[in-house]
Amino acid sequence: MKIVDIDYYAIYGNSWLHKISARKKLSTVFLILLTVILVSDYRIIGTIYFILLSIILFSRLPKFKIIALALYPLIFVSLFILSMKNISLAYMFLLIFKVITASTAFVTVIFTTSFIEIFKATEKFLPSFLVNVLFLTYRSIFILWTTLENLQLAMYIRGKPQLKRPIQSIKVISNALGFLIITAIEASENMYEGMRLRGYSGNLRYLRK
Amino acid sequence: MSHIHLPDGILPVWLWLSGYAVIAVYFVFFFFRFRKSSFNKKFALIGILSALMLITMSIEIIPPIYHINLAVLSGIILGPALSVLAIFVVNIILAFLGHGGFTVIGLNTIVVSIEAVLGYFGFKLLSSKIKNIFISAFLATFIALFISSWSTIGVVYSGTHDMDLLVESHNHSGEHKELIQHKQPESFDIKKFILLIMAFSAVGWTVESLITAFIVSYINKVRPDILSMKGSTETE
């Protein structure tokens, strides 16, 4: 799932979850996280997960996209479960519910709240330079994404990477990434010059939605 | 698999709090090390390299288990101190995407930073001894990924001691005995975990090292000044 697509849903979505303030949503998510950390009963965490699932299913949200993204960390927990001896069903459920409950809560927030609102809400808790780097990272994703899409198109036109020639394909992809990095660094230089011209002195200002 | 993809609520509190404590120490160092003006200059670069790491993470080598993250390359370009900040930012955004837990951001940052820092020093050392920049970058990346994977295993292993306690308290709560199929104690088989991690990682290390080496060679041909930027970053 591309970050750019998630951001689109967060900004242009129109569900009741979108209308709740970022601060309230983040507080709820951290409450859920605290429960996941402290509670060792799979039924309690399982109930929270099904409540979250119901919220997603009965909202005007891209349901399957949210659920699929939230299930992603399950793959890594399955490696963990596979490494356990004599694992009971209850403990397995506990691990699974802990994983998917926390990730579903975070993914739901990110699908209904733009990164800008989240950074703004965290401004009071995080140092300003960190919030500024987060904001610049977010902005840079869109600049680089456009370049990457153009590069992908160019690569496909000139012959896409093939499994038959793995080393050659890796080289083609790497050269494209190398070009992307050079473009990115040049963009960062331009960005800094632009920021300086607009009076940047260490703090970024951004508009509320 | 250089990244701990273990989510929230599994690793013991003392372990993930230690991760955050190490990162807090780094921030104290960061405040004293970098003057505001010199940091402002690198500010946009950190942001753009963090974005680059996030974008390249969508390139999966063994879908969906292993993806590249270009942490070593970020280490080579940004230098060890600034790359840790970039990695921390990447991990915060990834946590919101459900990719790694929020509580393990500190630990994830440490593990991935080990890659970046080792990659930086490895590349610096090897490129002074070996003339071929491709081989230097390949070896530096491969060694960094190998050691960082072992640090992942180390973190998981440290966490599994408390996990046994969690399992015990969970089993003896007496509320769901119907689901417990046997009375033998549950334990974490670290050897099996190492085997699983190594089986997935071996191919990933090679491919990521090749990609990094090709990228470094390309940059060295087109904009060699970028590879020497690390020096300016560190001295400012």
C-alpha cells in the first residue's frame, strides 16, 4: 500500500471518523495500546479488535485496504509463533490479537487523519526539530513519488527488469534508484534554498486543514 | 530482515523502554553535537533521505517478508549521527502504518541504525583499502546487514525471558483452560527462530548488498561529491 494513497483517503475521505479531532483519535489509540501492553487475556483484546473491526465495517472507509494493511505484521508474528515450543491455543490467540489490535488501531487513524494533523497534534510532546523533520519527510514523499513513477514508466518503456537476467535487472533498478537519490539530494538543496528565501530560521509554519 | 517487525505488546516493557532510553541519550548528544545553523542546512537532506527510505521500503525482495531499506546508503550519505535521526523519523511513520509497533520504535531505530553506522564505517574503511568501490560497498552493506540481523535476534532473545513469565501468568489465570491443549510449559526456541530468520535473510542480504553497491557505483560515477558529503556533515 502506497503512503500517497493512504494520504488521499485521509484527506478526501468523508466518514464520521474523519470528523473527530486528531487529538481525540490519538488519545484513543494510545489507550488501546496501553490495554494491549498490560492485558494478558486474549478475550479482552479480542473484543477490542472486533469493536475496531465493526467501526471499520460500518464506516465509509476502504475496509479491505485497512484490514489488509493491519494484518501485515501478522506475517512476522507467525515466524515468532513457529519458533515456540508447546504453544497453547490461548497464547497463540493472545499474540495474534495483540498484534492485529494495535496495528488496526494505528492504521484506522492513519486512514482517517492526515499526517499534517497528526504532526500538529504531536507538536506539544515532541521537540520542534523532530516535528519539522517529520513534516519535511512527509512533503518529500510526494516529490520523490512523482519522480519514481516517471522512472518506472521510463524503465518499462525501455524493457522492464526480467527474472531471466537477475543481475542485469538489479543493476537497472539500482541505477534508477541511484538517479532517484541524486534527484532527491538536488531537491533537498533546492528545498533548503527555497526555505531560506522564505525566511526559514529553524521553525516551519503550516496551515491548519 | 534487519527490521524488528515484532509489534506492540510482545516485548517486555523494560526492553522497549531501554530502546527509548538509548534514543534519548542520542538526542542529548545530538543537541550538543550540532549547532542550530549547521543542522538547519542538513534538515532538508534528512527529510528527503527519510522519504527515500520509506519509498524504497515498498520494494520487496522476498514479498512480503523482506524489503530493502537503504539504511546503509543513508549512513554513507548522511554520516552516522544524522542517519540515526532519519531512521528514527522513518520508524515513527512506519509505526503509524502498522509496520512494526509503536513501543518498539526505539529498538527498531537502534537495530536499523547499527546497519547505517556499521555501513558508514565499513565503507570508509574498505574503500580506503580496496580500490573497487562496488566491492567496498557490497562488503560494507553485507557485513552491516549480517550484524544488524544478529542484533535483531539478540533483542528478541532478551525479550523471550520475560515472555515466559507472561505465558505462565497467562496460563495460570484459570479463565480459559479449555483452550490449553497440554501441560508442558511453553518456551521460545531461539535456534528455530534463528534458522527461520537466516533462511529468509540470506537472499535478502545479498540482493540488498548488490543494490546498494550498484547505487554507490552509479553515484560515484555521476555525482562523486555526494559520497564525500558525509565528511562535511560530520565536521560541521
